[in-house]
Amino acid sequence: METQEIGYISKTHGLKGHIILRLNEFVQIDEEAIKSIFLELNGSQVPYFITECKPANTGYILKLENIDTIDTSKKLIAKKAFALADFVLEAEENYSEFIGYAIIDSKLGNIGNITEVDEKTENVVIKIIHPSGKEIILPFNDDFIIEIDDDLKTIEFNAPEGLVEMYLL
């Protein structure tokens, strides 16, 4: 029964014992299947059964069995949280590894290097600084990526018609 650290209890939520589970970066849990978490108390991992699990802005709102008041939930704040490996999902790709890669457009050639990757929304966006100094913002998905060369740190790209030119006017 192997557990994996998934995050920590960041704060209480409401008056009936709910808590906020804040996940570590690049960790995701199967919120519908997870039945318990383990909290580190006095050097041991103590199991708590989950009766409710809802996504929240900063993680998940959890209701744990037998934790029914704000006073009992306060005692769990800052405790490390662990889960059985079965409930931890594979982390999604981390696109920040592409910062510094050159974007080679199929029509325009080298249009600059990636300076930033914005993954805050479902549609990942990259920011590129063109050799002219102008910033170009492009969608970063499989529809436009032709090939990624990790050795040369280049990405062959087929930008939507007129999008790059719009930034260079």
C-alpha cells in the first residue's frame, strides 16, 4: 500500500469541518474515485475517509469522515497530505520546458524564441519575441505544431493564416 505526497491542508472552509486540500505542482487526483487521504500526524500517515470532494480555486474542498466542526478541522491545517498511487493521475505536460525554443513558421521562417508559456486556461498560449522586438502570441497546440526538435531547440510551426503578420504591422 504505497502512498504518494499530493499536497497539504491549506485552510478550513465553512463551519462544518470542510478543509481545502492544496495540491503540489504537477499533481492531479482522480476526484471522483478517491476515497481517502492520509495526513501526516506526529510522523505517521493517518487515514481519513473522504465523504465529499469538490474542486475549488486553490485545490479541492474536502469533507472528511468524523471531522464535523471548524475546531477539529483547524487542527489539520498545514498537514502534509498523501494518497494511494491509484488515485494520483499522471501529470499533464509541462510546457515551460519549451521556453527558449525557436519557432520556425512554415511560411515565414524563424519568427523568434518563446519567452513565456501561459497554461492558465485550457488553450495553452506561447509568447514569442520576434527579431524586430515585437511580441507575438500564438496558440500552442497539436493543430499548429509540425515537429519539435529537442536537440536544436526548435519547433516547426504552421501558424494560422495572417496571425503572425498581424503582430508585425
